[in-house]
Amino acid sequence: MFDLSWMELLFVGVLALLVIGPKDLPALFRTGGQLLAKVRRMYKDMLGSINQLEREVDIASGNSKQPDEQWRQWLPEEVRNLPADFQPGSMSAEQHAERRRLLDEARQREAENQEPQS
């Protein structure tokens, strides 16, 4: 990458030892390593964000690379049929329990109406 020979690397190391000093050199390497780790993490996050944006744009434009969305069938029924104005975390636990009770009652009534009557 930098096209440095071993002799040049040794020269840079000795120069750093003389200029910075043996006491501060480990702290410099530690700080440099932390900086490098942070840059790598930022780069990976940026790539992940770009890939996520590409997937969202593909889905929104209808050019999805995944022609079938079979994963949706594994979602619970109430999640598949959420209202358009649903905001996650917008209901309290009591409201959620009441909604669940009403849904269960509606399903039970629907099941009773679909039973064959003799």
C-alpha cells in the first residue's frame, strides 16, 4: 500500500522513538489504534447505510431484487394488517391489551359466523 521496505519502516520507527520518546510512544500507538478503529467503524456504518438506502429505493421504486416477499407470511396477522397511521410505541400497555381483546372477540365472532349451520 505505502510501498515501504523493511529498512524504511525501521528508520521511521527509530525516528519516532527519538522524536516522541519511549515513554509517550505506547500512548501514541494506542491513540492511533483507537482512531483507526473509529474510522473503520464509521466506514462500515456508512456502507451499511448506503446498502440500506439502496434496498429502500429498490423497494419503493418496485425494482426489488427480491421478487417475492414470502417473509411477510411469517409476520403475525395484526402486524401484517397494521393501519397506515400506526406509530410504534404510541399505545400504552392497557390500550394494547384492550385492542388485543377486541381483535380476539372479532375473530371469535367471525369464526362462529363461518361455521356451517345445520
